[in-house]
Amino acid sequence: MSLTARPAVPADYEHFTALVPELATGDPIPERDRWEQNLMPGTLLFLAPDGDVAGYTWAVPLQDTGYVRHVVIAPAHRGKGHGRAIMNEVAARLRSAGCKRWVLNVKPDNAPALRLYKSVGMRETYPSTVMRIDWSLVAGLPPPARPLTARLADPAEDAALEAAFGLPKLTLTASRKKNDQAIVRLVDPASPAELHLGVASFDPHFPGAFPFRVAEPSFARPLLEGVRPHALPEHTFVSLVLEDSAPLVRVLSEHGATVRMEILHYEGQL
């Protein structure tokens, strides 16, 4: 390809901060130290022949699944056919890491990106909604019929929780590598071995939870109550990525939560 790929180094933080706003998510830009620890290890920069940074990707291998978190092409380098070459390079690197499939999220109105992902064999699997809810509204959510409690998940439970909620293997393990990440799960005291109740991976610096999974909408309240003690005092809200969860989106909307963004989940074989 006409671009050269190389792993990111600490000095590339400036390139990251210049390009990440192109995603137009409204998310806060991580501080340098958090970028170096959490994003830099999976980031590739793509350089044009003149040395100009044409774009970057951030992808995380999760055992047999490669999760492509960011794909950004600099405005000056769009329309040159670089997207397909960039995705092919990412695919090759994920295969070499042992991944058999890859997944990503994309805005439904991003027509060029949709065409690109379809061109490399990816297809839409489900919609997701990014929501924001004020902590003050959590107490007004519907209570569950069961007396659920929330606690930090033990690392030894990660694999079983991932299986229970259909998460890619190592999703929770990878989350634990981030600074201050809290993995919270729901427990029914009458059935403590039951896993498919609720789980959230909460980043207090964002602040947000992804994944945020519950077996039924009313379980969101105790899970959020379990996440709340790990929030920073200056944050009055939390963002949630709700995957294929229309009933939960409806309940939260009815109780004051707001929709920040709609996204589509795409996946394909490698």
C-alpha cells in the first residue's frame, strides 16, 4: 500500500489529539498518561510517503476476537483509497495475534465508513445506543423484583461472566489493565452462583460503562447503584453503551436518561 504502518510511541500523543475529534463522538480526550497506558499499545499510525500522518487505528485483540475501537483517516488524505489498505493492515495484524473475527462500532450516518467495512467483509449485527443518565435519577428507576446486590467481580469470575453475557473472551480481563477500572456484577443472595444478572465495566475518568449488560431492564438500577461508589465526586452523570438493548433504552429514556448517539455493531471473519 502507499501508506506505511508503525506502532504508536509516546510522542504520537499530539497526532492522536489532533485526529481523534474526527470521530465526532463528543467524548473527552484522555490525558497523555492514560492514552499511553490504555490506547497506545494497540494504536497504529499510518504515514504517507512524505511522512505526513494519514490516519491511525486503535484495535485490541481479545483472544479470538479483534475489537477495532478507532479508525480515523485525516481529512487531507480521504478519497485516496487509503481506507481499504488500512483495514487490510489491521486485519493482518489481528490474524497474527490469533484473532478469527473482528468487530467494531460505526455511526449509521457515516456512509463512507459503512461502505469501507462492508468492502472488507463486515456486516451489521445489531444496533446500540449510547445514553447519559444523571446519578440523581438512578433512585427513580424501576426496582427489580429480586433482592439483588452489587459487588466488585473477582478476576476469577471474568471468563464465566463473559460467557454468560456473550462478551468476547478477555473483554473484562482487558478492562482490568486500565487504571482505576471497576468491574461490577450483580448477585442474588438466594442464588449466588447465578451469573446472568448484570455486569458493568466502569471507567470513572470517562465517566462511562462499557460493557453494561443486564438480564432485564429493572436490573439496571441495582447495577448503577453498585457502580456509583466508584464514580469521581465531580461527575454528576454516567454514560452507558447499551448493546442491542431496546427495552432498556426505553425504560431509561422514560426516566430521564438522554440519548447521546446511535451506533451499529459490525463484525466479520478474519
